[in-house]
Amino acid sequence: MTRLITALIIGAIFGIGLAIAGMLNPAKVVGFLDVFGDWDPSLALVMGGGVLVNAIGLRFVLEREAPIQSAEFLLPTASSIDKPLVAGSVIFGIGWGISGLCPGPVVASLLLNSNAMLPFFGMLIAGLLLGRIVMRLVAARHLAWAEWRFYLFLSRVNGHNRPMQFFDGDSEMEPDYNAPLDYLPRIKSYYIGLGYGEPYEWAKLDHVPFTHLEKPLCEARIGIVTTASIFDPANGEQGPGAPYNGKAKFFRCYAEPITPFPDVRIAHIAIDRAHTTASDMASYFPLAAMQRLATAGYIGSVSPNFYGLPTNRSQRVTTQTDCPELLSLCRDDAVDAVVMVPNCPVCHQSVALAAAHLEAAGIATVIMGCARDIISYVGAPRLLFNDLPLGNGAGLPHDQPSQDLAARMALDLLLDACEPRTIKASPLKWVGAADWKKDYSNIALLSDAEIARLRAEFDAVKKDAADLKKAL
Amino acid sequence: MTIAWASFTPLSAFLGGCLIGLAALLLMAFQGRVMGVSGILGGLFGAASSGDRSWRLAFLLGVVGGPLLWQALSKVPIIWQAVASGPQFYIAAFLVGLGTAIGSGCTSGHGICGLARFSPRSFVAVMAFMTSAVATVAIVNQI
């Protein structure tokens, strides 16, 4: 109650201040704004007096732990100078200039001049409500979507086949030591070094299909495609830091519910085991981040199921069996777009092939991946490139802000990309050992004994996988 | 540019301004809130708690009542001279509401409070609405 009385008294002081200052007279306000005519500088003194008293007083007030009658000081947190701030202020200035009335004096003269001010107040509230709706659309990137459709329309009208690009590939300018690791040559020399003759022939798409997201993100249902497998304790060691475990592989696409929160593991694929332990599922499976974005209204919803795509070295099986299966699983849940997170090098190929298949069928896709060169070699519609060791496609482990940033950037790419093969690099940097790019499968760093050991290990793994596949 | 000395009221303007600044200061000291009228109005709508809504209403009630009280006590009528009428008047009202909602603040929030906190965001907003208001008046006077 005392809070309300102080609020009432403070309001009255403000109203009386406005009255004494002359702010309640629209003609006087316009006299101040009429800089090029007969200028009445009085209101500069109103502003000056107000700012002076407030600025001096705030120095002492904000020293306090908390306000006298409430728990904390609620100061504005926004700090960016953005388009809405400037555009809104310009619009307000036009209204202020025409009428000589800003919100404070309008409220203060509601009963003084009720005939004129009540309808004015009504219209002001109507504008305020519309403005709030506009801001909600801005926050949900609804307007960005409309803007993008408009550019697309313009580009078609103008006969250009390529609409305006929203971002420039500044990542191309990176100095060499920052350059992404090229996995293809590294893997090739690694297997040749191990003594395998014929190098693996990677898939290469001549044509990469592309689908525009047909609705704003805040209305879209987003699915997650992963190459991780559902955790089954019967399949041996899959915990953090587990060695490669071929027994945990899966060979058919799956759709599994997102509630209860699933447990998926990546022990069955070739992540960068030297540098990443896969101890944080969120670094390769962005479900939690997507759910936070859905709660925030950034996306419409997360699909009730997530989808598993097998990591299959046979490109024929991937394109002819896995891709159609994945598509039908996604269609069953009516997803509008999918976020796909590959882990190992072959995962990147499988996911790129699946992305092309889904796009051709009208589902927009974005890949969150760490092997940029594989994706660009195979060809994919959109890649958010996280320059992190394999197994961290969705962000840094145990770093929720980085996972949220990556998830948001991936979703934004659904909207911002104008053509297939769009690659955007996230600003995330690996916080662990700096030389992870140097020692990943680097045959030049291995001794003959190590090479022999790895060769034996790899042969055993291949045999296990083949046996498992036969058994299924 | 000529200065309209006849209508220049430096003393009352400064005094009134100081009271406005004092009100902004007291609201921060007591309730920890920024005294931005458009923000206080906007907060009445949407998902505000009833406690949040009630202090806003009490403040606005004070703003409505203050000038009436002042007029009754001082026996000096508060002058009101309209500058716009008809459709312009209502369009202006709508633009004031729309612009302050999108620009997150008005003369009190960005002007009195934001500038006093040396907020760069508020400084830009004040420059933007001042410039556009001055330009609008110049254009309206030409028509």
C-alpha cells in the first residue's frame, strides 16, 4: 500500500512539474520545436533541469544496494542502437511535432481537457498496442522473414536469379592458421599411410536442391536429425571418453520421442577422440537449445520426435534406403525444417546426401557441422560451420551460451540463405588444446609401431561392424 | 531563426524541469523503476502481474491528478492551446503511441531518465525524435 501511495505522490510531482514547465500547452511545445521560426527555448531548460537533477541524484541513489520499496533497480538492459530504436523515435517525433503532445503531458491533461485528450489518449494507446505487436514480430524475426520474401520477389521481378545476399563470407578472409581443417586430404593420407590402397571415393552432388522455408521461424516445426545412437547399456562402453565402439552402431533410420529427454551417444563413430570426450550431449545433440528457443517463441515448436540417420559408408544404401526412410519419418511428423548434426567425416557425407533428399521433397535443412570441406565437396543446401573438433557440431561442450548461439545461427541460416551451398561460419573457437587441427589423424605424426597398431585396431573394428551388420 | 523572447519562460521552465527530474529520481529511489510514461503505459498491457500493474496505475493516477491539484491550489489556470485538429490530431496520437512503443521510450524515458544515465541508446533516440519533430514542425509550418 505504501508503495502505491509513493507511486501516486511521485506521479503527482511529475504532473505538477509538467504543468509548471508549460509542457501541458501544445502550442508552447511546438514553439520550442519551431527552431526555424519564432523559437521559444524554454523547453530546453525543462529538459536541462530534469536531466541535471536526475543525473546528480542518481549518483547517490544507484549507490544503494536496492531501492527503498522494492527488491532491485530495474534498469534497461538493451544496449544496442538498432533500427527499431531509431525508426520508432523518428515516428514518435513526427507525431510529437504535429500535435505538440508526448505521452507524459497527454496523461497529465486527460481530465484538464478531457474532450480533446480522451480521444487522443485512445488513439495513442491504439498505436502503442500496434507498436508492441510490431516489436514482438521483430523479436521473432517475423519481419526478417517478410523482408527476405520481399527481396526474393524483387529479384524475380528484376529477372535476377540470385537475390541479395544478407551476409558476406568474411570467414574467407581468415588468416591461414585459423583456416578450417581440410578433412578429405587428411583422411586420404591417413588411410594410405595405414596401408589401405584404394582411397575412399566421396560422394559429390552435381545438383544441390534448395527449398525456401515457407513460413516464419516462429511458426515452424523444427526436427533434429542426428547420427548419434540411442544409448543402450547392453552395447558396451559409450560413456564420456569411451573408445571407438562399433557395437553401438545402428543401421536403420529411427524416430524417437523427445520426451522423456533422450540419451544419445556417439561412441560408435569417428569423432576427434584426442580432443573431445563427448561428455556433454548438448555439444552434438541440440535438443535442449531448440527447446529453449521454442519456449522463447523463436521457433514454433520442436518436432515431438527426433530422427536418427545411420552413418553408412555405402553411398548407395544412404541415398536409396536411408534418405527415403528419413523423409517419410519427417513427413509423419509434418516438420517444416530440420537441423542436422553430423559427427564423424562419413556422417557429414550421409547428412549432406540426406539434406539434398529432404530439400528436393520440400523440407528445408540446415547442417551444423565441423567438417566444412566435406560438406562443400559433397554439396549441401546450408551449413553452419562450427570450427571445432569432430563431435561438437552443436557447440562447445558444457557451454550453454555457445550451444544457444550455434542453434540460433543455424536457424537464422534457414532464413538467410538464398541459394544452395551456403556456408556460414559461427564465431565459436575451441577452448581446449590449440593444436587439435594439427594432430587429427595426422599420419606424419605417427611412428611405424603406432601405424601398425592402428591398422590392426581398424581391421578388428571393421570386422566387428561387418559381423554386427550380418547379424541384423 | 528568431528567438521568441515574449513567450520565453526560463524560470518556470527550469523549475518545472527540476520537479520532473525529481519525480524520475524518486521513482528510481523508491521503486527502482525508470520513469518513462510510454513504458509505464505499455506495461499495463500484456503479461504484467497485478502488483506490477497497480503501481503503474497509481503513478498514472498521480500524473492525472497532479495538474488538477496544482490548478486548484495556485488558482492559475493551466493554458492549453491546440496546434492540430481533425484527422491530423488523431494521426499524431497514433504515431506517438506507435513510435514510443517501437523506439522503447519517449521524452521522459529516453530524455529525462536515459540522458541522466548517460545511455548512448537514449542519446540516439533523443537526437532522432528531436530532429524528426523539428523537421515536422518546419514542414507543417510551410504547408
